[in-house]
Amino acid sequence: MSGTADLPRTECVPGPWRRAAAGAGLLGDDQQVRPTIFTEMTALATATGAVNLGQGFPDDPGPVQVLEAARKAISDGRNQYPPLAGIPELRTAIAAHQQRFHGLDVDPDTEVQVTMGATEAMAATLLALVEPGDEVITIDPFYDAYAAVIGLTGATQSYAPLTLDRDAEGHPTGFSLDIPALRSAFTDRTRAIIVNTPNNPTGALLGPDELTAILDAAKAHGAYVITDEVYEHLVFDGEHIPMATLPGARGTVITISSAGKTFSVTGWKIGWITATPELITAISAVKQFLTFAGGGPFQVGVAAGLGLPDEVFEAHRASLQSRRDLLVEGLRGAGFDVILPAAGYFTVADAAPLGYQDGAALCREMPGRIGVAAVPVSAFTNPHGHNAESLRSLVRFAHCKSADSIRLAAERLQKLH
């Protein structure tokens, strides 16, 4: 999968696609586009019959109330274009969700934009607000789609690293934001910073001091804060603090979330943006020419889901936490140093104690050797930056799979000894 023999030749195809591919690290020195690490690892898992703990899609079916609401909407004929902003009941449900869980007052008619997933929400926001020559900061490690869209805008990506903390014996204990490096990353050209908390791939939660430092630096430079909060309901340890709840956030913070992770319906691609009316208007002006709107019956299902009782959200969170703990136990038994994730779909483990300094090499070896697929954390980092070497031996495993799949993977991982 990493070769070029079967890749189409692209030297004669001009255009901004090159910036997107290069931003995501997919454009080689030979100018050929390579598959993402997720595509590569999933293909290896399929070819070898490996347990796929690489790509972050869950085995859970999702709450029956959500699924039935979507089925009924299809049967009732709600299969044509929904409104650009999203169906009224979903926008109302999103506003009610923000008040219920976060104490935020959101106008469903002027401060909500429904999108085709959080990825489209991020793309529409960056394309609406960022000019060529601007700078956009990402927290490193970062989800690869951020880099691709930043490249598409013609802006430059800069980085604020999450530092891997270690104890006195050198074992990794967690991640923390390097606040001096964050402040240094801001310049007069900084247009926005993307904040992903709970974080993918690390599972880290940013705390109040870190979030306040981000907001203060952004406001001092007249930059926007774009938050990706898709794991907001999947917190195991600590508390998720939406940046929109911080004093002075209004007009600066743009909040993105989605239903995919919360309700285990990642294929539905129903996301949303909440922000002040002028920002929503600007973003919607771009979003309407991306997909305009879609997923009408799924929007009905998500609206039903957002109104479900607290115990439904809690049951899903608790189930995911139990599978996290199962995977952590298996990884430690196999000899990895594990960084216990505070939230999200993924557990990061250090392969160095097993003698592997290159997590990417190990990930390419494991499917064929022991029948387990995972993704190297190096795929989420700036290859020339502060974190490139310190995170090189780290591997990301998905704990959103079934308990049976995790047990089987844990059993196979013992062969790495």
C-alpha cells in the first residue's frame, strides 16, 4: 500500500488539491498521492484478517430510539432536501442540548448550522474565515483533516504541542499543553486556532488553565478559536469544559460537534456548528456550496437522540469506559507502557518497552505477524516539529470495538513479547 506502482500519475494535474494532500502528509517527493494511514491499515487488516483497532468506527448499533426515529422519517417520506440550516427540530434539539449539558444559551434560528459531519463543519468554517497567507494553529498531535483543509485555504499551519509527560522512571503518564510554546505560536498573521478536546489521538482533556491560555492568546491576536468537541459525551476521568463557556468566549469561539461518536452512528455524518449569528451567516455562505444539506431522515434521528434521558448517555459512556479498561489491561499485559485516556475512542500505548522505537513500522508489521491493526501516533504529528521524535514510538488503538474483539486483540498482542 505504501508503494507507487499502482498509483495514478498526477504530475499534469494542477490545482489546490496539492496543498490539501501535502498538508495531510500524503504528497510524496515524487508528487504522487499516497493513501491515508487509516486506509492503509484498514486494507492490511482486511487482507490479513486482523482485528482492526486502527480506524475509529464503533461496533455498537446505537440507541434504538435514534435508529427508529430515522426509520420512521424515511417511511414518512422525509427524504428530500432539508433546509440549509438543518431541520427545525434538530436545530432546536441542539440549542436545548447546549443549555442542558453546558448552560449555554443558543438561538436555534440564528446560531446553529447543521453540517454533513464535523469534518464538513471544520472545512466550511476554515474556508469561510481563513485567507491565503494567514496562519492556523493546531494542537499537535492533530486530526489529519485539519491539515488538509488548512492547505486548501492557502494558509500556513503552525503547531502548539501537547507534551508527553513522564514519571521519574521514564514511563509516560499523560499529555499536557506546552503553554509557552502555544503563546509563541501566535503571530500577527494568526487567523484561527483549532482546539480538539477531548483530543484525538491522545484521549487527553484540556483543563481550565490550558483553555484560558488559548482563549487569552487568541483574543490578544484577534484570532478565532474553532473547537472540535465530537467526544464531549465520552469522558471517563475529569470533566470536559466547552470553550464557549469561558468568560469572553462569545464572538471568538466557534463550536463544532456531531452525533457520530455520541450515538455510534459515524456513517450518518450529522454534525453542527454553534456560534454568534454573524459567524454562522459567514460559514453558511460557504457551507451551502459544499453539500448544501443532506441526511434529512438522519437529522430526525439525531434530534430524537439529543433529547434522550441522561441514563442513555451515561450507559454508552460507561460501556466505552469498560472496553477502554479491557484494552488497557491487554496492552499492559503485552508489555506496552499505556497512557490512560481520559476520554474518547482511543488508547495510546508506547511500544518502546517492547523494543520498537518506530510505531509506524510496528503498525505495518502487526497485521501480518499477530493479526492486529493499529495506527501510529506519528501520523497525527508535524514530522519536522517538537513532537516528531518524542511521540515516534507511540501507537493508537481503538477501544470503541466490541469486548470480544478487544479480548481477541489482547490475546494476539501477547505474541509481541
